Amino acid sequence: MPEPSPTLTLEKRRWDQGFDYVAGVDEAGRGCLAGPVVAGAVILPKGVTVPGVNDSKKLNAAQREETFEAIRRHAVAVGVGMCSPEQIDAMNILWAAMEAMRRAAADLARPPDFLLIDGNRCFPDSPWPYRTVVQGDARSQSIAAASIVAKVTRDRLMHLLHEEFPVYGWRQNVGYPTRAHYAALTRHGPSPYHRRSFRLLPRDLR
């Protein structure tokens, strides 16, 4: 039996309360060794379910790309925010992820009335009312859409960076820790896009 897809139930509660522009917010790349952390923010029209939208981790790359384009066609607004490896090292990955989400919400062409944020934390001093939603990308259409925007945007960037530093295999691992990625770090050392505050070399390669 297939798993249920995220719905608009959480959004409808806010629409019924008078919040017309509800944005889902999510991030991608928190666990990577290299590259930025990227967040997406998506405002969907009232009552509109975008075909194919699901938690980005449940979709393959081709499905994410196709759904990303559908989100762009249907959404009221799409925003993207990111923090660089240097910013991650300066503020730590948790707060860099929070800052990327704040930047994504601020990037929306139509300012949101309310945020639905994946996880259990919001960035400090939010100018928007919000609710955090644990496993929100499996529950909310807007958050799931934001997860796809964040993942596709980040993957595309890592594919471009792969052309500059092909030895790390970013076209395949998009910066995540894999055996091959660790082996390349052992052989070549870190690139300018690696996060120096992360353990870039494991204790062993088993």
C-alpha cells in the first residue's frame, strides 16, 4: 500500500484563520561535507495541490526535476536562500540552516503571511508568524514543495562545482559523505568548497 502524500491540511487551517499566503520552508545539505546549505520557501495558491509533490527524499532525481518545474508553474512565489561553507564554519551548521531558511522566506516575491517550517526550530526573531512541523515534508504540500526546491537548487549547484573539482565526485554524491568522497579527501585534501568545521577525514575508511 503506497504511503500517503503530503496534504494541504496544515495550510487550510491557516487560510481559515485569515492567512492568505502560507509559505512552506525546508532546507537541504545539512549533512554534507562540501557546498552550501540551501533552503527553499514556497507559497501555493489556496486549495492547489501540485502533482508529484512529495518529500524530496522519496523522489528520484528525474522526478524531483520534473516536480520542481511544476512547482514553479503553479506556485504564487518561490524563494531560495543559502549559506556558504565559510558561513557554515562561522556560525555552525544548525544556525546556518536557520539563516538559509530566513533568507529563503525573505526571497519570496510575495511576502508570506505565515510560515510552516520543517523541523522543530525556527530562526530567531522571525518577522512572520510560524509553526514548526516535525516531518513536515511528509505532511505539508508547501513544505514538501520547499524541500524539492532546496534539493534541486543545491544539486544543480553541486553539479556545476563538480566541473571545477571533478575528483570529489560531486555529480554523484553532491557533497554528502561517501566512501569515495572520503577517499578523494584523503588523496587530494579539501577544496575551497569543503566545510572546515566538519570532520573531513574519518578515523578509517571501512
